[in-house]
Amino acid sequence: MTKQLQDPRQNLILASLPADDYERILPDLERIEMPVGAVISEAGDHVKYLYFPTSGIVSLMYSLENGSSSEIAIVGNEGMIGISIYMGGESMPSSTEVQSEVKAYRLSRKVMKREFALGGKLQLISLLYTQALIAQTSQTAVCNQHHALDQQLCRWLLMSIDRLHDEKLIITQGMIAKLLGVTRESVNICASGLQKDGLISYTRGQIVVLNRAGLEKRVCECYVAVVKEYERLLPSIKKSKS
């Protein structure tokens, strides 16, 4: 089950900081909760805060002029939202939307820039995390272009339950279709196939993963590639999967 918010160190980046670094930013960490569907930032927004989720999932979404969109990356308690603050771009071309109710701590732009200028562990891990996030975004683009939808759905399910630390997802087929950039009907066909094979149980608005090993056998190479890259770049972050 999702942990209750008690400690900022439920975010694995904050948990990896040396005691001195953590204690220095602790007074500036602001607790926040965000419901499903909340938009943290729109594409092009001037980002004011860096968010460290302790539970839940945030999707990085890219939208086209015709209104269609798809998820380009997913972030849970292994990461953070708002990397443009320290990357120098001030804004991002993607929006950030809450996919599963999020509890988090946020740090102001001013404090993060101060910490980044110190050149300590937070700077190092922030840059490494950004590289890992770029790897996830790149792999997602390749996956969406070259792999079957049922493999994409398996990848998305595994990445989601890794970050929720739970086998149950509260989500509709319509939302999954939006995240994957496909039609609801195609998601229904793939989900029905996974359910028929005993890999998941699907009821209206809820998916339960019944056979993780089965999903791992069916998923494309993209899932493992992202997991390995997170493990390579962020060995100090202890997690079961990326």
C-alpha cells in the first residue's frame, strides 16, 4: 500500500543526501498534497518549485496543437519534478499532471539554486537524475514507435506499480489511452487480452496486477533498459525498480 506522508525522506533523492545537506534544506521543505488530475505546471510555465514526491505518480505530458497528447515520462518517489529550475531553461515544453494522488515536499527556486551553487550531493544527484529521466523519455519515444501496444501497456503497468509500490492502480481506460496516445478501444482490447491470460484483473476504474512475472515476460526490452539506466546512474537510491 502507498505509505502515509510522514517524512520527506520517503522521497529517495532526499533520503540519499548526507545529513548536513538534508538538515540545511529541511526548514525550507513545504508539505503539499495534490489530487488526481491536478496540473503542477503547463508547458512553457516559469517553474517556481521543485517537487519531491513521497507517494503517488506524476506524468510528464506532451501535447500537440490538435489537442492530442501522450505521456513522455513518469515520476514517483524515486525522483523530482521541476528540473528546469537547475538546468537553466526556466521552463519545459511538457506539462506535469498528477496521475495518482501525490503527497510531496516542495523546495523554492531560490533555495534550490542556492543549493545547486554549493556543488554538493544534491547538485550531483540532480544532474544524474536528469540524465536518467532523459533516458526514460528517449526509451518511451522508441517504444511508442516500434513496439506493439500490448507491450507498451505492460511497460506502463510495470513502471507505474514500481512507483506506487502497490499492485493496484486506480485509473480508467480513457486515462490510459490519453497517456499512451492511443484510442480507448485499443486499450480495451489489450487490457482484455492481459486479463484473459491472468496477468491483470480489470474492473471499471481499477487494474490489479496479478502476475508480475508474466508481465515482465511479455513486456518489450524498453522497461528493462530504463530500469538498468536508473540503477547505473543512481546507485545510491535504493529501490526495487526504477
